[in-house]
Amino acid sequence: MLIASQMEPTYARRVYPCFDEPAMKATFNIRIVHDPSYVALSNMPAIDVSEVKDENGSLWTLTTFNTSLKMSTYLTAFVICDFDYVTRTERGNEIRIWARKEAVKNGYVDYALNITGPIFSFLEDVLNVSYPLPKTDLVALPDFGAGGMENWGLMIFQEASLMNLPSDEFTSRKAMIASIVSHELGHQACGKKFCTFWFGNLVTMSWWNDLWLNEGLASYFEYLGATFVEPKLSLDKIFYVHVVQPVLREDSEIDRSLSESEDKIKGSFSLMSLFDNITYSKGASITWMLSGFLTEKLFIRALTSYLKEFSFSNANQDDLWTHIQMVVDAQDEVQLPASVKQIMDSWTCQNGFPVLTLNLTTGTIRQEQIFNKKNRKSTDSYNNTWIIPISWMRNGSSQPLTWLDKSSKMFPEMQVSESEHDWILLNVNLSGYYRVNYDQLNLKRLAHLLENDPKAIPAVSRFQLIDDVFALMDFGYVPIETALELTKYLAKEDELFIWNVVLLNLIPDNFESTLKNYEVYPLLKKYLLKRMLPIYHYYAGFIHQNVDALEDDYFAQVYLEKLFATACWLGLQDCLDLSSELYAKWMDNPEFKIPFLIRRTVCCYGVAVGSDKEWNFAWKMYNHTDSVEEDEDILLYAMSCTKEPWLLYRYLQYGLSDTLFSSNCTSAIISHVVTTDIGHRIAWEFVTENWPLLSQEYGQELLHGVLKVMGRFVKTDVQIQELQVFYNATLEEDEGEAITLLLESAKLENIERAKLLTKVASWLEKNVDD
């Protein structure tokens, strides 16, 4: 048993009487009465531990803590636990990491301890500040609603965010721990005179509508801190792949700006909904762009001056813009086209982001707010303009930064000649938060360049070029053929993170079964395998000979699975043989470890290519008493990969048994089976036949999950009716109506997808032999 607090945003008022608003700050004196066999922790060090008796004569411990610094209520915190800790001192600051006793004993928190001090020192040095508290506790909880919480002096984490097995040499696990720890430390760092700007703890946002000032900046510094302690990570690649690209995908569909007015939030938002990717990732992306056009030197200088003024109090985004403006005015290297406030408000106060369209013949760039042309929302007036920094290159050489400050503008220096070797690339290395739509002429030249000399375009820009063109295709800006032209060069692409973005666009997760279309699949197989072989064989070599050599290859750890899964799905014999061979070795010797990087794929195709013998082995290993949760998940999935319908039936039947599975596994089994190409009908029949039994246990949630997948196969009214009959019999009337709408829209989507696949097929037919 343990107790831990989480006060952000407005839960302090449930713990003690207070005006629970970020702008109201106070010092806190905390005392906790607790069971003597437990330890009590709070923001400050304990200054006294004594015994007290209650009226029944039982003994309790009273722990009294030092008076806190002046801070907001949401940062007060306490934990009462029977944990152990490891400790070290960094520049006079005692750092302790607390966790369950056996986790500490087994060394699971040693890595986190080793990096926490260096990240602290790094932040102190970068921002020229020192940390004001005498101690910092980090606590790993078995269960915690957030990934981590930055309470001053007492940070709380989920175990998964802080623990790593000493035997786990892989950078990807360490990178995750390093980034979460450095995000939460980013909130902490504070000087004796001022603080590392507004990470919240010392300089706090005036109210929650500027939450992005806390979280966006902490997210920005999180990547600087993580790559400082793990220098093998490539900062810019990881930042684009994990921060900028996913939020660009989300932001075009979300109806809110980074900084909303207080009234709007008080009226219609729940505060919790502000803790989303817009706040964290868009906030970090905009900060990245700001630091880029200011230069990091001026950016840090501005933060420093800002902090001197607002330490131990509150600020809003305008206060920051003022301080950046002062620094810009005091120098003459960096020239801006407008005031810092005008530039930055255009990014923080409007929804969405712009798409820039470049016409090479005239050198004109036009901007508009990106919107989905396929289902355009008519409410918004699309005359918004942003003040946009444009980093660009021509024929491989970088050009001076230029600005677009109105809806369209002519740049004579961007007009190109007749030569097909004359090309332009905008938003180089994704330094700005926007997408670029090139005219056909430039795209043709870029595609040609990629085929001849892909390295002429920086890796991050190749990634972005492909991601932009597929996103713009989804939104109806460019035809699918244009996007496909950019994939011809892939045999020469050796970057896994670029392959990953291609595969996610061509073979979206969970859509494999619908892509097994008789027209598209054989063409896709021929076209893609030809291009995948070089990179597949490169990595297969490591798997065969020395997988440990990949321990520092972050992207191999994150993305190799997708590459191998796709190769096997496309029927690459080498991939199927490799899976069978590794799976057979494991069957011969259960101590044998299938390489962790492709374990999921190997188990899946080991079962798929095998017979009931391979399936039964997976079942036996699943029921092994000491299998760890991650392996159980892999096996649960692998057993759904069999190509034998009778095994799938038996598997689903097993799933019904209380004695064989815990209840949350049953719905996972059904979900796995329903997504496979032969399993979707089998699972559907199974659910309808066993519904009385399933509904008591899982109810609507399971039904909606299954329906979502079944919806992918609905193309005719007859198919809708078939599903409808079952739903009408099992659901309330209003839910039935909602399902009808859902099925109708699924049908339209599927018809659209079928049209798209026809286009893909005819393009592949023409290009498959290139």
C-alpha cells in the first residue's frame, strides 16, 4: 500500500483548504502523521521525525518538513511508502530515487540515478542558473495516471518511465527514460536569483490558458537534455519524428489554438483537455522554430533576462515576448520582419498551421491555413496569415533565411531555369511548423534528384518531403500518383526512420487485411520488395550474426519491427525463413532469446508458417509461470497469426474460459483475430454466436472495437444490413442509430479507399518494373 498525491491542475483544493490557482503562491509548512513502518516524503527535506500516541495508545510517526519556497498550490506533494532508495550528490544537491525494494535491489533505477545529476548540471549550465533546493526525490510508482509530475523537490513517475533492466543495453529504452526525466527536471531548474524560465515551478503561467509555457518549453528542453546524456541520439531526427511530425498530423484536425483566451477555457473547456499534444508537442515545435530564427544564443539570453524579473511570481506569454524583443533590439545580427509579439501571436493565437505553395516559374509563395478539402468545414474564414520564417536551399546549397509575412509574395531569387538540375527545397530540416506544397515541376525535379543522388537532400528533409506529400494527398491537395513518384528512389534509402514514414503511409497499421486486395497486393509486393531488399538485407545481416551491434542504433530499435513485419507480410521468403528458423531454435531451447528488436514479427510468422505444433508451443510459453508481461502480449498476438481457421476458432474458444485467461485478455484475443485477413469473419461469427456470454463480461466496448474493424470491410448496403441485424438485436434504439451512421460513413470511406487503391494499382502497373 502507498499514498501519493497528484495536484495538477486543480486537486490541491481536495487535499487542504486553499485558493487553488497558479497565480496565488505561498510558502508551505507540511507535517504528516503516518504508520511507523512507512516513510513520508514531501517537497522539502524532513527536519524532524518524532513519535505520537493516538487516543487508543497506538504509536504513530510524525514527520515535519522544512518550510517550502514560495510556490503554486499544484506543486505541493507528498508520498507515504515503504520503498527503498539509491542516492548520489550532484553539486551539493542530494538526489534520491525511490522504488519498490526489489526493484532497487535489482538495480532497475540505477540508470535513472546516473543521468539525473548530469541533466541537472547541464540545465544549470545552459541557462546559467543553480538549483535552489537542498534535495530532489524521484519516486517510481507501480501505477500513476501521468508519465511524470514535476512537483518541486518531489517528482513522481510511473515505474515504466524510470526503470530499466541492467541487462537492457538498448538505447531506445534509455532514451525514453532520459527524455521523461529531463522533461520533469526542466520544470525544476531554478536559480538563487531567478529560474530557468517558465518551466512552471518558479516562474509560473498566470493561468492555465498559457499552460503551453510550462509544458511546451519543458518538452523542448527534454530533447536537449536527453541527447546530452545519450549523445548517440540524433537530436534533430528524434525531435522531428517524435514531436513535430505527429503533432502536424493532429493539429490539422483540432479546433483550438495553443494559447486560448481565459474566457473560452472557463466557458467550454475542461482544464484536463489542455494537457494534450497541442500543448506539449506544438508548444515544443513552436519553441524550436523560435530558437531557430533567433539563434539559440539570443533565445537563452532572453530567457535569462525574463527570469530575473519574474522569479517566484507569474507571467504570461506577452511577458516573454517583451523580453525577447528587448534582446533583439539590443543587437543587429538578427533582423526580424515584425515585432516578436506579432510573429509569435500568429503561431500561438490561431488554430492550425499554414501550408505554403511554391510556384517555381514565378517564384511566388502562397500561404493558406491547411484544411481537409475532402470534408471541408465551412465555419472558418480561411484568410488567416502567419509570419513565416523560411529556411531554404537551392541545388544543395543553403540560402539566407527569408520571411513570408502576407498571404502571398514573389521571391525573384526562387525562380528557376529550364534545367532539370535547378531545384528548390523549402523549410530545410523542418525548422518551421508548416507543410510545403510544391508545384509539379519542382516535385518532378526532386523525384529525379532522389533517384540519382538522394544524399543531396538532407535526411530530415527527405523524411519531411515524403510526409508532407502524403499528408497533402490525404487532405486532397495533391493526387496519390504525385506521392508515389517520390517513392521510386527507395532502393537507395538507408535511413530506417524514412522507410518507416513511407510504410506507415503505404501500409497503415491494422490495414494489412484490407490491402490484401487481389489487384493491389501482388503489385505492391513486387514494387516494394524490390526497393526494400538492400535495407532488409543490411539489417538481416545483424540479426544473423551480431544483433548486439545494434544496441546504439536508436531507429533500429524503434522501427526495425515494422520493416521486418512488412517484408514478411509481402511474402519475402528470406524473412519467412528467418522467422521459422529463429522460432524453431526457441522451440528446441526455451532459454534461447529471439532478438528483442523483431521478436513480435518472428513469433507471428513462426506461428503463421508453422502448423499446430508451433501454435501449441506459443500457447505453452504463454502459460509459463515466469513469462514477463511484454512477452505475454507478443504471444497473445502471435497466436492470432496462424493461417489455420480451426486454430483460430480454438483460440477464440480458449478465450472464453475464465480459467485460461484473465478477462482483459479475451477482448485482446478477439481484437487480434478480427484484424487478420482470414480471421475477421471467424471473429465476427464467434462474437455474434457467443454474445450473451461476452456481453455480461465486456459489454459495449468490445462490440465497438470489433465493429470498427468489421467496418473496414463494408462496401455495400447488403453488408451493412448484415451487421445491422445483429446490432439492432443487441443494442438500445439510440445506440443502434449511432451505429447506422457509423456504418454509413465507414461504407463511404471504404468506397473512397477502393477508388484510391484502383489508382494505386494502375500507377503500380505502369511503374512496377522501373
